Amino acid sequence: MFNLPSILLISQSDIVTILIIVLVFFGILLLLGIRKSYKLKKENERLDKLSNDLANKEDKYEDFTEGHMYQNKEN
């Protein structure tokens, strides 16, 4: 079978290399998450402004039933 001391023979430089790779991987994920959060915040601000602009706009009612093809015709 496996000899326990042979399994534990991982050099210090191998451990440091693995830790650096893991650190870079999670660092990239963190940066992508921050970037996505920033983009979503900007989009939310844009939609809030658009919503406020539409809410403040004066509503003009138009009667759309005048030209309707199924309106009741009185002959």
C-alpha cells in the first residue's frame, strides 16, 4: 500500500504555488463580482430616472375607440 511519509512529501514550493493559483482564481471572481455589481447599480439608477421621468410626464388621454372595427354601429 501507500507509505504515509511518502504521501506527506509535498514541498513547500508546491504548497505556495497551489495557494497562489487559488488566490488568483478567487481574486478574479471577486473582481468580476464587483464589476457586475457596479453595472447593475448603474442600470438601476438609469431605470429609476426613466421611471421618474415617465411618472412626472403629464398624462394625455386619447380615445382610441373611435376607429375600432368592432364598435357598435347604430344604423
